[in-house]
Amino acid sequence: MVAQFAVELRGLRAVEGEEPPRILHLNPRLRGDWSQRPVLEMNTCFRMQWGKAHRCDGNPSKDDDQVDGLVKCEKWDRRDTVDSKETKTSSWLNRFIGRAKKPEMRWPYPFAEGKMFVLTIQAGVEGYHVSVGGRHVASFPHRMGFSLEDATGLAVTGGVDVHSIYATSLPKVHPSFSLQQVLEMSERWKARPVPEEPIKVFIGILSATNHFGERMAIRKSWMQFPAIQLGNVVARFFVALSHRKEINAALKKEAEYFGDVVIVPFIDRYELVVLKTVAICEFGVQNVSAEYIMKCDDDTFVRLDVVLQQISVYNRTMPLYMGNLNLLHRPLRHGKWAVTYEEWPEFVYPPYANGPGYVISIDIAQDIVSRHANHSLRLFKMEDVSMGMWVEDFNATTPVQYIHSWRFCQFGCVHSYFTAHYQSPWQMLCLWNKLSSGRAHCCNYR
């Protein structure tokens, strides 16, 4: 038997017959699992689909792998007790003769069978923080698609006797909504007006309503590239509305102040993300005169200098579709990302670039806008697949340059990246600082 327990923040079930979502799942395993070592696991679960588990096993995280300035995993000994190498007599003797060494801070695994503990979970701007006995143990970044304010209950299960539980009321809005904590209302971060003269690239950034911290991190990092500051590239966030009035009010204030947010008039839902992509194409065609349009997500760091360099390499007289291309990719028929045969009857998708970052030339965008206007544009719930589908239709009459590069990284970050995905606000600023010193290195490892 594995000695373990779980503490969970749960929301309301979305569908009858399913378990409620686990907005935070904290699972200490005192005897480990297959590793046979104590571990601390944190995860989320929605529509009965678990995310990728974040595990701490006593090995410390690097200093540059942080959440709200705290490392994800602290170091601990894998024994229940820490023995001193000195006896009491030798300890006093060493102190008397002045040879006492500074004691090494070594901590055991924070949970032990038969021992009482005080567990504290706090919600920060970037994630959750776990402390035991007042000492920080681990941190866990917020997962995309989960809102802290959607938590409606706390559950404690497994082999633990609960003495008492104290829970403060959850905030009405997420901690990152706080203008004082995240948004820096400074003239320095305001967007330049849209130039009247032609530009090289228009960048549309898909963002969620409550991602104030993510947008602010982008303003302070790769939006500071000279190409944007000098007006040759324009970047805008595309955000749908929330069903919460207070969030929409904060979003409106942000948009009015910074001038870089385009609010699309519908409630934010995954199935409607494709309409944001259409809106990006419309803006690039109708509001600016751009040669190319780039789409990315608000957790994507863009090395704009090398992306512009890559664009200039290829034939400018031919339409361009550039990114990390998937070929002969099959639709998933089960799980969180399942696609029914009615939604997609074919066995494979058309060639498509991964959504976190890709580039199309303006002629492709013009065709998309035109077909959307006359209601002949086929829409699919996965926006990156939709773009591949639209480019394939365009390619049937006008040959397109399909340019693939794995350096448009979809899963995290790789050294010498063009784009880095799944980057937290802290990592965005870290990547920018490293890039400013001449190193295109990732911030989740040295």
C-alpha cells in the first residue's frame, strides 16, 4: 500500500455523470510510487482528463525555474530524520575552541506517518505555493483554462486524520486581476498608434480575458524589440469577453490605457478561438498595410529579430506559410481533444503549423477575410488546423511556400528558439533579460 493523501480545490462539474474539475490536486506520497521514494505531486483535472503532473522528489529546481519568485521544488532528505554527525560533547568542545562550523540546513521530507503537520496552500499571481510548518516546499503554476474563482469546495481524502481546516474566502477575482500587482500603468508600456505607412509584419496575440499578467509580461519583454518600437511591426492582443462583469470592466480599462488590446464581441470559449484568428486576419488586412501576419499565444515568447530574418530569406513573390508544421497528423477520437467523425470525417488533417506561433503572407490572409465575408470559409474548432485547411484551399489555385522549422517550439522552450511556448510571465522577463545579454537560452533550465 502507498501511504498518501490528497488535498483538492474543486469546481462544479460541467457535465452530469462526470467528476468535478480539480483546479488544484496536491498529492503527497510518503512511500513514493514506482520510484519507492517520497514524492509530492501536483496536477489539474478537467472533463476527467489529467494534465501533465508536476512532481517534486527531493531534487531541487534550478533557481531560474520559479513561480512568483519561488522555486518549484525545494530540496529535502529522503529520510524521516536528519542525524547530526557530531555528538553533544564534540559539539560543545568545538564551540569552546572556536572551531564550530555553520550548521548545514538539511530538511527531511515534510510528511511522516504518525506525525502532525500544518499544511498551508496559498494562491499567488503565477501559481500556488505549498508550505509545511511555515517552510516553503513547492510551487505549482496556474494551468491554462482554470480560474481560481471557479473553485467551490475543498476536499481532503486518503490516509490522513484532519485536526482542523481553516480556509479564507477565495477572491472574487483572480490575484492577477489586481492592477496594483500586475499592470504597470506607465507611459513606457503604451502601444504606438497604428502607422499609416506599410509595415512588415502584423502580430496578433491570442489572449484570455483574465490574463492581465501574461499581457503585461509581453509588453515588458519582446514587445520592446526595436522593430515594434520603431513601427515596422505592430502587435495587438485579441481578447474575447468574460461572463464576469468585473473582469470585463478591468479589461476595458487596460485596453483604453495601453491601446494594444482588440476586444472581440463574444464570450470566450475554446470552440470560438478560431474566430479570433479570423479577427487577426481582418485587422492585418483592413487596419494595417502589412506584408505578413503572425499569430501567437500570450504564453509564447517571440524572438522577433530572427523571425523577421527568416521571413526575408524566402521568395517574396510567392505566398508563405511558415511554422512548426505537422504532416499527416491524425485527429484524436478520445479524450480532452477528441474530434468526432461528424466534425472531421477524414483520417488525417491537412498540413498545419502549431498554433503557438506561425506566419502567413498577406495574400493568404486576404483570401481568408474574403471567404469569411461571403460565408464560404469553413470553420473548425481547432484554430491551427483551420489555418492549415484554409492555406490548403488557397494552395489549390496559388502555390504556397510551406516552410517548416522545429525552432518554432510548441512544447516549452529549446535553446536557439524562434518562439518558446508555455512561458510564464516570470519566464518571459527572464528570456528577455537573457536575450538582451546575447543569449537565446531558455529559463526553465541552465
